[in-house]
Amino acid sequence: MTANLLPLLLMVPALLLLGVVFLWPWAHYSWLSIHASSLLTGLRAIPNGGANWQRLVQDGRFWQDAFQTLRFAGVSVALELGLGLLTALILHRPSKGRGVLRALVLIPWALPGTVMALGWRWILNDPHGPLNALLQALGGGTYPFLASPATTWWFVVLADVWKTTPFVAIILLAGLQSIPRDLEEALRLEGAGVWSIFRRLQLPLLTPYLGLALLFRLAQAFGVFDLIQILTGGGPAGSTESLASYAYLQAIRFLDFGYSATLMLATFLILLTLSLLWLGGMRWSGVRR
Amino acid sequence: MRGLLLDHVTRQVDGRPLLDQLQLQVAPGECLALLGPSGCGKTTTLRVVAGLDPLSAGRIVLDGQDISQLDPGQRRVGMVFQSYALYPHMTVAENLTLGPRIRGMPSGEREERLAQILGLLQLEDLRLRRPAQLSGGQRQRVALGRALLRQPRLMLLDEPMSNLDAQLREELRPELRRLLVSGGHPVLYVTHDQQEAVGLADRIAVLDQGRLQQVGEPRELHHNPTNRFVAGFIGRPAINLFPPQGGRQLAVRPEHLHPVEQDGIPTTLMRAEWSGSQQVLWLESPAGLLRMLWPASQPPPTQCLVGWNPEDGLAFEERTGERLQRCEPSWSRDLIRFLEE
Amino acid sequence: MMRLLLLCWSLFPLLWQLRTSFLVGDALVGEGGGSPWTLQNYRLVLEGDPSLGRVLLNSAILGLVTTALTLMLAVPCAYGLHQLKGRWQPAISMGLVGAALFPTVLFFLSLLQLARWFGLANHLLALTLPYAGLSLPLAILLLRAAIHDLPPDLEDAARLDGLNPLQRLRWIVTPLLAPAMASTGLLVFLASWNEYPIALTWLSRSDRLTLPAAMGRIASSSVYAIPYGPYAAATVLGSLPLLLVVLIFQRWIISGLTQGAVKG
């Protein structure tokens, strides 16, 4: 224990801040979630038992948002993994100017989500955005990309995929580059083509990287906020609202802190469940291997 | 008492002994080589003596003072690491003087010592270079200089030659030996290369699996090994170990084998390895592959009977590997007769 | 061919913004005659309230201070974590991994509460606290991985030189961590530059806004209004510093990301 004293002392400042930022909110939310704290109570916290949770269970908007958030996360992460893998394979091939290409491809990830969401809002604008201009030039009518409850979420996915695929690609590229060249060359000497190299060598060895990218992106996509806030504001008709934007709305627009905290706890619980499923999945694939 | 004493030094990690009751003594001005296969505990010994790893039992006594519990920085030992461990972000001069600076040595004294060491090791022109700009031999000298600048009471060296190419290694040996011994303090030198150990050290301690097998002058280890491990480990080409018979095992060094007219082991030449002054013959025999030395100038026989003078045979107990005090001439004769059939 | 396609896909929205930023409003909606090109949009956002210049300056200051603070906390912590023995180390590491993965937007309400209690709202530099806190898990993990990769002999040599752990941290470990600190710092800077929900809730005075908060304010004005020219000018100006950062430091950024992947 004395040997650990100094290391622990060195860690104290960082751990304190971490505690405030990462742990205290859960205590705070748990406390808030069993209190009424809103405009109606004059923003004072009054214990209300499980009323917030009861409301949550009966709140159709919560369930709809949970579904929409899961749908968004599932679809966009699946697309990102696919496209990210493709991008990584393209970037992995030796060529002139690979470094520059890699940097350019990374740009969408590095830019602020808010900035690019604004850009996409213009691109998807009805009727003046370039996409609609293209549709019209092709002889069709305009399409309300951001105003159709049935399809708008696809375009949110599009913007997210555009922004985060580079991140996935760079992670997978790291994975590809960690595979010793010898292995690839040995396989090629046995007459394997590009496809069987991918299938028999690269894909299996990429599994941990895919798993990592999957977990990280899933967690982040599950908290999607910036993009939705700016691109659609959750609309049209709440069809793109996520759990995070709903919780934000409850707190900032409706000033219902008790319920907002309850929503965020519920979101956390869903996320926790997903992560545990992921862990189980990784373990299972580990066992299989 | 001056010098270094390791008294029942033991180090265990998770109940597994890395060093087991090590007993060693090194006199001032003496260089003792720790020799053994990888994982035998030689580097651990060095680290325990330096204070980098704790010891589980026993004592380390330096010039009569028990230093077992002192911090590495207080022990005044100089150590040269296998990797040299030069601070890559510092110049040669900064590498050498970091320790004294931290300990608050006055800068005048520091500079004086630095100049002295740089001169001793002929590093003056390199004082502002960084390690990455140095050759392997230069790095070794800087590492040595850093250890010497501490005015150590004890020098520890962990395979300081292993990062150099073979030729340089041989060239540097006499000079290194001179530098190490000139300080008049005990020197512990870890290596897995017995040629190096023989060339540098006054005495050699052979370690295996954390235990001291034998310690003595090189000649003594070669001629008079205490057990089968030492016999097999010391001497190149390696000793010929014959199949055990009646609870004991005979071994004969390659230089002691010679062709005989009769009463010998029938062999066929597999390969002759030329090595300058001599050749090593690899002979297939009923006892497996045998090694025999042969003059370089003479063509080796393709087939011959091989024997040895019975007094050159070494006998070991089959189970424990302990050396048997006597090697009866009749054992050699029995073995040869058995192998003839 | 594939590469070209990839580039188009990555850069098209940006280039389109660039084009838009130089067009007069009428040209955007397909009307009007005369030259459609103008610098008017840039003048508007630079002279507007808040001026975009001010906003960018805010973001830059915040980013730099956050990065410095994060590294100051993370380096000793990573070193401590590296030295820690026994059960604590894997436990803390696991916790950090979990925290690094977590979508931080969910903390905004509690953090806002703290800002209220301590009167931190509208203090630009107060934002460095939550920003540094949110960046710490990744920063600590990256730096610890880098410390782990340092040759262990160096520290042993320093122990023999008589350096205590703090002196080793100061003289040996920190200088050698410079590359890792650079790549970690860049990731922290990017995260701070891009952070939205906390800036949105902590900052309301227009001269204190960061870039994302300013963007959010523009966006919430109206979905159907069409001052898209100025928007585009704002996004271009807001992207330029980052573009430069990414292009110049891409090696460090990628090595940071990669380290994270390999470590995780």
C-alpha cells in the first residue's frame, strides 16, 4: 500500500475532476429522477416517489425516441463500418500521395459537427439546395429531404455517415497496417488473390478493431445530439428526435429537470445493456476463435 | 571486509524462485562474470544488487555495509544496461551529469569530473551529441562513463557487448577489462557468451534456474566442472555426453577424442567444420553425434574408430547430474565395449 | 478511380459550402442577374454580432487552455496509473475505457447545475473544467500507453542516478512523452473546438460564444429563412483553422487515434 501512495497522489487531481464530471452526474440524476423539479414546482426539488419513472413508462414520445435512436445508431454504424472498411482498404493500398489522401479523407471527422450539420442543411434545402437542383435538372420535382417524416431520418444518417466514416476508416487502417506484410506476401505466394487475402487474412485479424470501432461508434451514435439539433431540430413531427435531444428539450425548453434527468438515466441504462451485449458478443467471438 | 558479498540472496515472484540462496563474493578489483542461459537469473542478480528489484531473503553486503534495503540511488553502484539506457533527449554531457546534478553536486566539481571521464573514455568530441547520433561502440562508452562518473563502489554490467557486432566486441574487450578493473572496485559482469566471460573475468559464476552451479576460474570450470550442466555449458565445441550406463553418465571433451586402432567407437564422418586453426568433425556413432577436434591441415578420415584416454573422461551421476569424484578407467572401457556392439 | 470517388465524397459538401459562401443571395435561389459572386457574406459574418472573428478567437483560447489543463492533469495521472500495482490498476483502466466511450452529451444537465451553483455560466475559461474532465479518460489512456512503450531501462537508469519518482517524471518521462502529448493534445483540442451541448448551455452572452454555439444560434433562427450565404461563409471560416490543423498535424492526429485503437 505504501508503494502505491505516490502513484495515487499523482492521480488525485485528475481523478477528482473525473469524479465530478463522470460520477457526480449519476448521483445527481438519480436524486433528481425521484423529485419533481420543474417550472410547476418553482424549480424547487420536491420528492415525488416514482412519478417520473411512471411517466416515462407511459410516455409514447420516449419509446418512439428510443426506437428512433436505436434505429439511427444501428443503421448509421452499420453503414459506417461497411464504408469505413472500404475506405481503409483503399487507403491501405500503396500509392503516391497516400498521406495527403489520408489527411483529406479525415477532414469531415475533424470538423465541428455543428458546422457540417449546417452545411448539410443547405445541401438538403428544399427547393434551393444542390441536391434538389440536381433532381430538377434531371427533370424531376423537388424532394423535401428535411420535411418528410417517413424519410428524413435517412438523411440524418447520411450526414452522420459522411462525418464519422473517416474515423472508422482510420481505426481499421491501423488494424490493416498492424498485419505483418510477410503474412500477406506468404499468402500471395500461394496464389491467393485480393479477395481471398481479404477474406482469409485481413478480415479475421481486423475483428478486434471492428469490435472496438463498433462499440465506440455505437455509444457515440446513441448519444447523437449536435447533428439532430442543427440539421432537423428533431423534426419533422419528432421523426428524427433522439433520446439526448428529447432530454435536452425537457430540461432547457420545458425546464422539467426531474423528468430530463430520468430520461438521461433511462438512456444510460439502455446504453449499458447494449455495452454488456457487446461484451458478451466479443467474448463469444473470442471463444469461437 | 572490502568487496561485495551476496549472502543467501533469494528473490521470489509469485512463489516462484528467480534466485535461490545465491552465495557469491567478489573482491575489490576483481571482475566476476555471471554466465548462464537466458532466464537463469543472471540479470535478476544484477538488478537485485543494484536495488532495482527487491530481494525476498538474504543480504547484500558492500564493503562491510549491508545495502539490501537502500534505494538504488543511495547504493553508489554504477550500472551499464544491455540497452545502455541512455536518455535519448539529453546530450552526452547531460546524460553523464544528470545524477550528480540531481544530487546537488557543485557545478565546478561536476565539470571537473565530467572532463575527467570524457577524457578517460575519449568522448570529448561527442559531449554535445545525442545518443541517436552515436555509434554502438560510442554509446557503450557513454553508458560506461555515466556509471563511472558516479564514483561507484561497485560496477554492474548487463551484457554490455551484445549490441555490438562480433568484431568490435573482440576489439573492445581488453580496453573494457582495463577500465573496469582500474577503479579497484568489485565488478559483476553478466553475459551469456562464455568467450567474453573468459576474456574479461577473473572468475566465472555459472547460474542455472536461479541457482549457482559453480564459481571459479575459467580453467577450473573447464577442467573440473562440478556437474553435468557446467560441463555441458562451458567449453566450445560442447562436451560429448554419452548415453548413461549403470546409473552414471560419461562425458569427454572434443579435444580429448582421437582415432584409435582398436577398442574404439565406430564412427562415420558427417561434416567437417573448418575453423581456422582446427576443424570440428561431426561424427555419426552408435552414441549419437560426436564432436572431435582435428588439425586443420589434415584431411579427416571418412570412417574411424574413436577413443580417449580413460583419465580424460568425466563421470556424472545419471539422476542428479552431480560429478563423481573418480572416473574409473574401467567405465570408459565398458562404455566403448558396449557401444562397439 | 476509387480514390477519386472517395475524395469527392469527403470533400464535396465542403467545396459546395465554399462555392455558396461567395454567391449573392439571389443567385442562391436561382434569381437575379449580374455577377453572382460576392464577398458580402464574409463581411456580414465578420461584422455581425457576434463577430465570427471573436467567436473563433474564443474557441481558440478555450481549446488551447483546455489542452494545456488536460495534459497537466493527464500526464501525472497516467504516470501514476502506470506505476500503480495490484488490483487498482486494471479497475481504474476499465473505468477510464468506459468513460472514454461514453456519449458525454448526457452529462450536460448536471454540469449546467454545477455552473449555476458556482456561477460559472458565461465564463469562457470556466468551460475548460468540464472540457478537460471529459477529455481526461482518453488522454490518460493514450499517455499511459505511451509511457508503457518507453524502454523500462531508462527509468531504472534514472533510479540509479538517484532520481525520485517525481524527478523521473519531470526529467525523463515527460520529455520523452512529447510526441504522445502532441497527438493527445491535438485530439483534446479538436474535441474542445467541436463541443456543442455544454457550450450551448453554459454560454449565452454573444461575445462569449464558441464556434459550435454560434453555429447553433444561427441554425435555430429559422429553418426556412435563407441567409445561407452568410452561413456558408461562417462554416468556411470556422473550418479553415481546423483544416490547417488537420493537414499540418495529420500524422500526429492519426497516430493518436491509432494508439487509442491499439490500446483499447
